[in-house]
Amino acid sequence: MGIAPAFSYDYYESGKIYFEKGSYYKAYRCFKYVLEKDPQNINYRYYYAQSLLKRSAFEDAQSEFEKIIEIAPYSDEALLSSQAISDIQTFLSQKKAYRNKNLEEFKQSSSYLGFSSNNYIDNALNQAGKIVRWNTGSMPLKLYFYPPSGASGYRESYKSQFLAALDDWSSVLKGDVSYNIVNSAKEADISVIFTPQIADFSSNGGKTGFIAGLATPFIEKNLLKGAQIKLSTMKPNNTSFSDNEMYNVAIHELGHCLGIWGHSSETEDVMSSVSHSHHDMQKQSLTERDKNTIKILYKLTPDISNTTIVEDGNFDNSKILGSSQDRMNRKLNEAKDYVKKVPYSYLSWKQLGDAYFNLKNYNEAITNYKKAVELDETQLDSRAALGIAYIQSENYVNAISEFKYLAEKVPSNIAYSYNLALLYHRKNQNYMAEVTLKKLIKNNPDAGSNDKVQNLLKNL
Ligand SMILES: [Zn+2]
């Protein structure tokens, strides 16, 4: 009970503000917090239940509403709660009916079992064989465009090409995925950056490492915190992309961003692994295989999503995707295939390294991460992955040298310096660990309040 009422009250007020703004996860956290401090408060509990409802946690919400009726049966909140319970039940029964109908239609229209040739759901998973997609209960997705200032070659029409591509994907999902455009990167689920050049394609003799688009998910503790799409405005020959070309790149990167993290092996599909390099003038369109794949994806239960409370998909994941070991082995084969098709991109080798890493084959992971680093020194992700693979194979000397390089390159990055300090600590070089962390805090004051950093400092 070590908390002043005013303090709880602030959380309660903040929760209500978040709730009104539609930031239901933040609202949920606030209400959960104040409710823990004061479980008898029916206002707290009512808002908590509402925030669960907004996050599609229908059963949890219902049980909170039931508790309100139990605690204060004659209150207005109890009356509202009983109405809410009956709404939930009506909604759930309608939903169930809709799903069953949907599933039947789907079974008839597509032979989704047995990996027939009309989808590539197998390849859609991320490198670890996981389903990473947005929760349909948390729509609309918030989309943010960084101002394209300084992006030479940028055309005003690129934005509408991008949105046309997104509309094409979302129309396939019939309302399961929707979006709106927001004004800050902070509140965005997906942020879009137009940039003259994503990777340094001059570094390999000019003909090699060109990347037209790049989609990156941000995953923290099994939560999909957001995603970023980078789109090149200039081609290696220094001309800008045509509208059709921009559409083609955007629809491919959006496919990744919506959860198709791998590639199709059929060249006509927009998610084909070679579409990175072939951007002809002709506008591409979603094939039946692309459409089937995304439809199946949004019917499988995600392993990682943007909320912890996720609606169950109505397809049986293991029946469609096989065991997790099977999935990882298939991802390895896909990555090997991709390296053959796109050998000049560091991303191919990084991906192959990741596939080996996930299978705990650290020696092969190291070999491939090294190739990625060689191809493009500016991509620090590959080097960080290499450092982690060295740690896994207990090669601490090499791990230290990688993280030393990274910490020097980006002195404000918490993960780089923290890993370096941890490695020093493991080698009983506590003095070096301390120096590393202090330098980090000097360069990035936020690091001082990081739990991991604080803990390590205490133990030195
Ligand atoms: Zn791709």
C-alpha cells in the first residue's frame, strides 16, 4: 500500500485520456495498475473491463463486468455491466457463425491443406518459422509518412501509389485489415520513409547491393511494436522510379509488413524473391497465390502480434504449417534458394545466417553473417547478429571485438554497449565493463534508467 491516492488518480486520469485517444493498450496498462492498488474501486474496474473489450479480450472483459455486479450490485456501473455482458454474448455468437461460414467457404474455394500450389503460406513465416502479423482486433493500423524532405527524385504521386498498394492488400482481407494516417511516428504502427538510397550500392563496384525497398519489423518480448518501410526514390542509374515501379516495390514491401515475411518462388507473385531486382515498367497485381496466402495468414493464430491478447485464428496452425522444427528447416531451404537468386545483397546472407541461427547451427550462422558484413559494412544489424552468434558458440574474444566495433560506431546504442559490458563481466574484466557502461550513459542518459544496465552496474 505504499502509494499515495493522488498518484493512483493520475494513472486513472491518464488511462481515460489514452482510452479516448484510442490507445487501448496504454489505457489498459493504466487501469490495470490502479485496479491492483484498489481492487474494490468499481470505476477503475469498469474502465479496465472496457479497455479489455477494446482489445478484443471478450472473455476477460466479461469476467470483470461480472465482478462489478458482484461488488456493487445496485450501482449504475453494475447496470452498465450487465448490458455489456449481453452485448458481448450477442457479438460472440454472431462472430462464431460468421467464422464457421467463412471457414466453409474457404475450404471449398481453396485446397489450403497440403501446401498445394495455390499459396505459399509455408514461405510466409518469418525466419524463425513464426507467424508475425497484426491483430485484426486492433484495427485500424496507424500509418505515418515521414516528410520526404531531401529525398531526391521524390514525387508527390509516390504516396498515392503506396496507398493504392495497401488498399489492394486490404481489400483482399475484407475489413480484417484497415488503416488510417497519423501525424507522428511515435503513434504509428507502420512508418514509411522515402529515401534516395537504402544501402550503399556503390560499395560493390556499383552494380551490386541495390535495394529498392526494405521492410523491418520491430519485435520486443514477443510483441510486434511496429514496422518500418523504406522505399528508394532513386535507381542505381540515378533516375527516379516511375509510378508503376513505386507501386510494385510498395506492394511487395507491404506484403512483408502485413506478415508475409518470406518470399514466393513463383516470379509472377508480387512476393516473388526476384521482384526486388526486377522492377519493370509494368504494374504488377496480386496473384491468386498472393491473395490466398494473406487470407490464410490472417486465419492462423499469430505467434507474435501487436497485442498480447489476440483473437484465435480459426485454422489449425500445426495442421497447416507442420511442427516448428519442420518450419525452420523449410525456412532454411528458402533462405538457401534466395541466396542463389540474389547473391549480391547482404540481406540474403543475413537471412541465411538467421535461418541457421534459429536451428542453433552457430558455425554456419557465423559463416553467413560474415559474408553479409563483407558485402555491406554499413549494415550494423549483420554485425550485431554475428556478435550474438559468437556469444552462442562461446567464442567470447571474437564477440568482444564485434561489440567493441559496434559500441564505437553507435555510442548511444544501449544493446551494443550493454552486450560489450556483459562480455567483459563474463571474462572477469569488471573494470572494462564499468568503463563501457559509464561511457554509454554519458552518450545516452536514458541508458542510466535501463533495468538491465542498472543491474549489471550493481553486480560489477
Ligand atoms: Zn522481399
